[in-house]
Amino acid sequence: MSARDTSRVRAVRSEPVIAPPPGPTVARLIVQQIAFGLGLLGVDGVAVLRRCDLDEAALKRLPERVPFALVVRLFAAMHAVTGEQGFGLRFAAQVLPETWEMLGYVVRSSGTLGDALLRAGRYLRLISDATELSLHVEGKRALLLYRNPYPELALPEITEFVLAVIAIIGRHLSGRNVVPLEVRFTHAEPDDTTLHAQLFGAPVRFRRPHDGLVLDEAVLHLPIGSHDPRLCTLLERQAEQLLARLPEPRRFTRAVQDLLTSEIESGNSSADRVAAHLGLHPKTLRRRLQAEGTSHRRLLESVRRDLAERYLTVSDKTVSEMAFMLGYADPSAFHKAFRRWTGIAPDVYRRRARLAPAR
């Protein structure tokens, strides 16, 4: 890392953390980089920003964290101004690891591509509350899953941007032409997939059970040329400090979700049980969840679905075993719930989601 890079790390560390607005947020650098990239893509940036009540001066005055909804508005404005879609992939082609400051430095100093992906998953909240990555290895294949925990703010172009950036940065870091075995998107296939084929160089599947990249497990062991173990340790320490100071939206909701995840497998995930664990009266639990726009029932349903999809994707548990582990009285109740969530049976989901060779 150059002296200039090191000075930028110090600047990131010393900058005060400002309490963000309610709801999921992103680092202001994301919005500023999107605005800068508009000109590189030949888009009328002034017109796009105007639709979002922004201009160059306002961009410079943005607080450290801004609503994630602003990113969604920017993509909508791009479409309105140009009549085009596919900006997620076009923006991805411009991104380098250092673009994301601390997150990029940590990733670039990692030892292997697998280490970098794990660290990216850990520290992504430094730039976005609405991006989650998880890595699952099964035999000789690995599945990198992407998820936006705020489905009301999910956008296919942002999903495509995230997965394309991961693929592109993987090549930058390893110095190898890393090509996924398969790319999976939950959204429908767009009219033109030419850029998808160019950027990924792999089969791209749409309307899949999840968003992610299927990789050869050997890819995870590719060394990173810029690896610096001592610097990586220092950067991780700084990243942890920033992460700890970063307010988390819906913090109470997250705490209840974590508790439900552990309590489901113990067989008692009732509201009374959760309230007792948190030292609260059940009415207080209900009131605090309502204040964050949710409820015990909705969170329990969400946790059950997430666990069920994870089990079906990366484990060999039978459907009956899953039903029991998720607190259902019988497998038929689980089947009915899963069809309501996804529109398909658990066995069908498993066949589609397994890490089968791309065809």
C-alpha cells in the first residue's frame, strides 16, 4: 500500500461517525461515486441528480451515511432520463478495490480470495446496511450468496452490480481470469443479456431461488498479490472499531432475530420466551417491535424461511428433519408454509438450488 493509501486509511479512521437517518443506509461515497460515474457512462448527470433533489454542491454536503433509498432513486432517475436499464453492470466495470476505502483496503490485504470474500461479508456494513454476503462450501463447489435484508428496497440492477463487482474484483485481486461456474439471479431475464455474458463469462441463470455466484472451490485458495499480513491485522482492527461505532438500523429487531434463530432449534420460539430472554414484558416486546415496523410473528416467519432455504441449499437434512428443527408440528405444515413463501415445494427448491454443474 502506498503512502497515499495509508493516509487515506488514517482519514477514514479519524472521521467522526454521524448518527444516520432511520432505515438502511449507505456510505456517502457510494452516492458520490455513482454521481461521478454518470459522466463516464455518457449520462446527463445534472438531469439525474435534479430528479433526486441533488446537485454537485449538495453531494459535497452529504452526511457520512445517507438513506439506501437514495441509491434506489438514483437508479430510477437514470432510467427516467435515458430510457435505458442495465446501469448496474455498467457501473460495476468501473470499480476497483480501493474505491471502497477501508473495506477495499482490508480485502486487498487478505491472503486468499476466500479470505477476502469472508472479510467482505464481515465488513460490508461499512458501506451499506442493505448488502449481505455469505459463503457456503460443499465439496468442490462454493456458493457465494447475496441478499438484501430489505426486500422493499431490492432492485435487480443493484443485485447485478454487487455480483458483477465481486467477479471483477476477484480478477483484480488474484491476477487471474476467475470465471464463475454459474451466476444466479432471482429476477427475470432482461431483454438484452450481452453485457452479462461479457462481464461474467459464465452461464447466467435467471428466476433462480437465490442471488449468487457458484464457484470452483479451488478459486477460494488463489493467493492475492497485495497480501500483507501485518497490515491486514491493523486494518481489521480499525474496521472493527468503525463497525462498532456504526449505528445499526432496527437494532432491536436484529437482536430478536438472532434470539429467534437460536431458540427455534431449542423448540421454543414463542413471544413470551423471547421477551423473558430479553428481560421484557411481552407487551413491551410487541411495542418495541411495532416501533421498528415489525412483529414477533413476522420475524419468526422470516427466520424460518431463511433457515429453511439455507438448509435446502447447503445441507443434507431431510424435509421432515427441517420441519422439526424449525418448530413445525408435522412436515405437511412446513410444506404448506414453504409453498406460501416461494411458490414451490421444498424438494423442488432443493433441486434448483443445489450446487450442480452448470449446463
